[in-house]
Amino acid sequence: MTSKTLRDVIGLSAEPPRLSESALILIDFQNTYRTGVMALDGAEEALSAAARLLERARAAGIPVVHVINDGGEGTPYDIRAHIGAISDEVAPVDGEPVVVKQFPNAFHATELEKTLKDLDIGGDLVLAGFMTHMCVTFTAQGAFNLGYRPTVVAEATATRTLPTPDGTSLPSPSLQAAALTTITDLFGLVVPTAESLQE
């Protein structure tokens, strides 16, 4: 038997927000996830979906905030090098703030909450990014904890196959589904595609 979600139990809304009434947060769309040791399954498809989502957000005139992880010089997350830079397909334009983080929750020890307040944003946040099971999930949790209403666009996220504690492998589609299910149990909503959100 499938259980009710915590959202259902406590009566939280299941209605996705309108894109025009939200802010878009793009999380860690860095080149490191496209090649090499941190390459994600489905990264290119997710990046393409994020580019479509970003195009819609800009057309709607809503705030867009980019988040980038800085792992330090010489790491796969070196934001001073091409490997750690935001991918060209979703690169920020003038006026779009970039928040630098060092923890999976983009609100922890960063300027993200202040940035949102300065933009007069309170309420609905649309999230997309890498990796689904890590920074997307924990940023959704962080947003929820602060009183925001996060919605994740599933096709604009991706993850990778990982070893489990018992020594087997958890395939990336299973980890993707588990991460998105974790979000929808309490922290926020998940919509399948960039086009799922009405203007």
C-alpha cells in the first residue's frame, strides 16, 4: 500500500505555482557535471530543459538567481576555471545575481536569502539544477525551512549512479526518483517539465 505524503497529511497545497508569480533559482549548472569524474547521467538533456525554463522565466520578467558551488582552486568545482563555470546555455546575463555556496543547501552560509529579500521575493521558488539527490534536494529543504514554497522541475535535474551502503549500485534513475520523492513527501512540489508551469 502506498502511504500518504506528509504534505497530504498536514494539508499543504498540491497546486503548482504560476511561473510569472515565482522566482527561478538555477543550482550548480556547472561544466564539471558534463564530463569527467562528476559527469551526470542525463546532464545534457537536463541542461537543455533548464535553458528552455530560463528562456520562459526571462520572457515572463521574473527574478532569476544563479547558484554556483566553489570547491576551491584545482577542484572539479573551481569557479575560477572553465570546469567550475556555469554552462554557457544557462549563463547569467546582466542583472541576474550569482550566489556562491560551499554546502549542498544553497541557503546555508550564503547570500541567497538576503538576495531574495533584496529582490522582494517571498513565496514561490522554482528550482532546477545539479545534483538532484544532493544540492537540489537540500536547497528545497532549506527553502521549505525558511517558509518558501519550492517547486522542482524534474527534467531540469540530473544525478549519477552511486554505491549503496551494502556495496551494490543504485542506478541513477532510481536515485533520481528517490530524491524527487523525498522532496514531494514534504519539502515541495515536483513538476515533470519546464512547460508544466503555467505563465
